[in-house]
Amino acid sequence: MKTKFLLPFVVVLLFGSSCDDSNDSNDTISEDPLAGVWHLKNVSGGIQGIDLDYDQGDVSWNFMMDESTLEVESNILTDGPKSINQGLLKGIYAVEFDEQQSIRTLVILGAKFRVLEIDEKSTLVIDDGVAADGFVRTFER
């Protein structure tokens, strides 16, 4: 008699414990709109008031949220204005995230970059935080 009641209980317990938890912390990390590859589209600002357009593939930033790193790739071969103003050089950087009063800041090599706009499907705008002569970098997916 006990077996009749015990068997269904064990079956329910086994199936119930194997359910997928959709609130897993790994899912949360990968859902960050910043995650993934962004291609530098434009750099503007500075004392000279530059406005440089980049082709897709010239410079890319890959935010790897699960590792808190940023991988920068650059295919610019000259030392001209596009190379000088592209921002971070090719390499892998540790990234810290600071979010206060709905303002997200990336800290890379001690420098703070404010995320001004992010649309996970198309546009990322980052400001280096210098009011008068800073640079604004616009990225696209």
C-alpha cells in the first residue's frame, strides 16, 4: 500500500527538480544589451571638432559580459586621424560597470566612459565624459 503512494511522489519529485529555471544568473548576463560585437561608426568632438566616419570592420568592440572584458579589434593600418581617434587600441581590457541614477558608466583602464544611448538592435553611443573637448563614439551592430 505504501508503494502505491510512494511511487507517484518520487516520480513527481524527480520531474519537478529537473525543471529549467529561466531566472538563472547566466541568462541575465547574456541578456545585457551591451553584450556582443559593436562596430565603430563615428567619432566626433575634441578641440578640433572632428567628425570621422568609419566603415564596418575598421574597428570593433566586443563586450564579453560573463568575463567582464572588452576585446577591441582594429583593421586600420595608418597613423592618420582615424587611427589616432579610434579610442582604445587593439587588445583585451578588463571592464568594470558602474550604474548610478540610471547612468551607466564603463571603467576601462581607470578611464570612465558614459553610455549615452543603447538600442540593443542597432546603436550604442559612448561619451568619454570630458565636457568641453571630449569625444563621442557611435557604434552599430
